[in-house]
Amino acid sequence: MIRRGGRRPLAAALTLCLAGAGAAATRATDQDRAPLPPVPAWQGRSERLVAQSGDPWITPAERTGFTATPSYAETRAYIDRLAAASPLIRVETFGRTPQGRDMIVVIATKDAAALDPAKPVLLVQAGIHPGEIDGKDAGLMLLRDIALRGGDAPLDRVNFLFVPVFNVDGHERSSPYNRPNQRGPISQGWRTTAQNINLNRDYMKADAPEMQAMLRLIDRTDPALYLDLHVSDGLDFQYDVTFGFQDAPYAHSPAANRWLEQVYRPRVDAALEAEGHVPGPLVLALDDRDPPKGLALPHFAANFSHGYGDLRHMPAVLVEDHSLKPYRRRVLGDYTLLAATLRTLADDGAALKQATIADRAARGSMTLTWRPRADPVRTVHFLPMTSERFQSAVSGGVELRWTGRPAPAADYPLYGSSPGETIVPPTAYWVSAADPDVIARLRLHGIRMETLDRPRTVAVDMVRVSGAKLAAMPVENRVPVSASGFAHERHEEEYPAGSVRV
């Protein structure tokens, strides 16, 4: 889930209070419970994917009728049983959480001990925000059907890596009240890690052990495509699955962006529509309480998964299922999207690889900062839901109530970003051996560098910062710093052995 920041609206806080005031006894069948809006009727072809009662390979979520999601231990037990039953499935531990839990990746492949480097790798992660856990249960169903039900054809041309739960510690901090504005499952995990780090703000700084493990996995497997599975919050609309990537005007990987827009999106949209789902674009609302004001799709910084993937030249897609749709429908939507992604990468992975090679070879100017743009960048054809305003006796103000009924399609203005600071990157950067943490973080990101085995004196252009100012509040365990002046100085600098040239 992507939030625009700021305080949560009072209505959301009131929802929390109302949900906690006695709903526990009814949450197993609470698809229509107040204060959530009514559930729109739906019957998709993807219903045929659900295993029947008594099936020996029914997943834990299917067994409950998609009212609950399994614990980490139950999830791991199902995956281990699947791996024991099929040579197509193997499980590896790629990290440990601060609370000592294994981080696992499930590898679906027809290759032997090592993955064939000629095949593109699809790396999918679920549970970066464990309250948004649809992708885990969809992945278990898909892995079963790949391993045991004849769904393995894409593995002839692509390898599938699946991380069922990225934030494992947060997954186990489960409660019925972690996401009360979401329609199922009964209990959801906690948003941040045991160290209170939001992993989907940690890609660039890589403070969390979980993120460091993920970056090592990315560096080792070099995914052709990276999917990050979430669930939305706030705005109601008709779509049940939305997805997107860095918008074209902001893309650091323009060739991959074109493939995502011209090849990936049409094929996945068509697959979802054929199964009865309603796919839509990844957008945010300027104001959740007044959607016609407009939508927003700004530049996403590299602390987000898809912003990081774009900057790293690793095509990345952010998926947001819609929180007000029933859990069953959301899981089936994710299954359909994942299966379509595998087929698309198997069919057209070579073209994506060439696009990525082109992006990695390109050089030129680079925009470092972006700022909100005052006027719309374009319009978006949007499928909204109806709402009504009412005088709330609880808040004392006028609040918004969603009705659960579709509204006529409309063209909404879309707001975005304008470029700020732009540079032409230098030939190289030097980092002194006196800054080992910086060098270690660069290595985590897979950045190539030359390491000095003896001291060297180098003529450098050094930038001296002036007017530095600390922010009043920390963000994600870091204190932001702004500056008012930048002065270039040219001189010789001696770098000791162990320093790096990037």
C-alpha cells in the first residue's frame, strides 16, 4: 500500500474504534460488516481455480473459504510438503530476520541445481506489508498448480522465484485490528518490521537486515522482472487489481518502461478481464474524501520497490489489490496476474532483456529531485464508485460514506511531478576507505567498483555543502538534511588502500 503521507483522516481512526468495539465474534463472516460499504456482486471465471473441499492439496486459505490466511509456520509447512512432492519446487533460505526467523524463497524451475542464465527470472515478493497478504495465498495456489496440476509449461522458458513473506516478523504480529478498513482476511500482519522499519521505504538506504538479504538475492539472481504485491487503502473504485511502474516522464529505464507499457500491461489486462476481474492503473487520489479533484501519479523515489527497480534498471511492477473487494476475489486476481506475468515473460522475455541492456548502457543527464506539479499532466479514464456525504455525530463534521455502487466512468485530471535538480554524472565517484559503511551499501546494490590495493593521489572535483539544516522530525530512523549552497572545489586528494572508484 502506498500512502501519500500526513495524518490518517479522522474517519479512518473512527473506523478503527468501531471495528474494535465488538466485531471480533463476527469477523469470520464479516464481508458486509459495518462500517465497510456493501460488497458489489461478482462471479469471475477465476473461481474455477479454487480447490474443492477434500482436495489433498487445498491451500490453507482455500480451506477456510478465504476468510483466513495461514501463519508463517503453516505457510512453510505447505511449501515444504509441495517441494517434497515435486522436483519442480525447491526452497532456499536467503536471510534471517531480527527475531531469528528464516526468510525463504521458493524456486519453481525445470533446471537442475543452478538456474539457467539464458532463462529470464521472475522474482515475486509478497508480504512486504504483511497486512496486505493476498499475494502469499495466490502464490501458494499457483505453485501447487505448477508443480502438480499441469501448469508448468512457462518453466520451459522462465524461472519463477517467489518470496511468500518478505516481512516475516511483521507477518507474525497478527491481529484482527491491524487493517480494519480492509475486507479480510480475519487477522492481518503488522506493517513494519520488528525494528519498526517500513521495508517499502528502505530499498535505497537498506537499513533492515531483511532488505539487505533481499538485495543480495536480487544481485545473485538478476531478475528480468520484479513484482511487489500490495493492497490499497482509502479510495473506493471499481477496479479489483491495479498495477503500475515508474511513469514514463520520470523513468530512468525508458526502454524497459516502454516494454512494460506496450507489452506487459495489455497482456496482463487482457488476462484479468478474461477471468472476470477489473484491472486498473496504479494511481493515488489527491483527496480521498473528494476524488473528482483529481488523481496523482508522481515520481516515486528509489526507497519504493518500483522506483528502486527503475533506478537500478531492473524492471519492477507495483501491484495494489483493492482493499474493499472480498479477500477471495483479491487472491484470485493476484493468481491471474502472476500466471499472466509468467506467460508474458516466457513469450517475450528476450525483448525485455534487450531493453534492460539498452537502459544499463545509456549515459546522460540525470534528474535528482522532483517536485509536485501544479497543473495536470494528462487525464485518466477512471471507474469510480458512488459516495455520499453525511453529518457525523461522532466527528462533528461532514464525512464521506461509500455506497458500494458503481458510478459512471469519468475522465479525471492526473497530477504528477516536475524536475528539480538535474546533473550530468561525472566520469566516476571516489569513496574513501574511511567510509566503509558507504562502500558496503554500494556493494549491496550490486554497483561495480574498483578497489585500490595501494594509496593513490587523485585530482578530484569536490562539492562542499553549506547551509545544512536538520529536519525537525526523523523519517524511517533517519534525520533528513537539507542544504542551501553547493560549491565546487578542484584539488588533489589522497585515497588510502581500500578506497573505491565507482
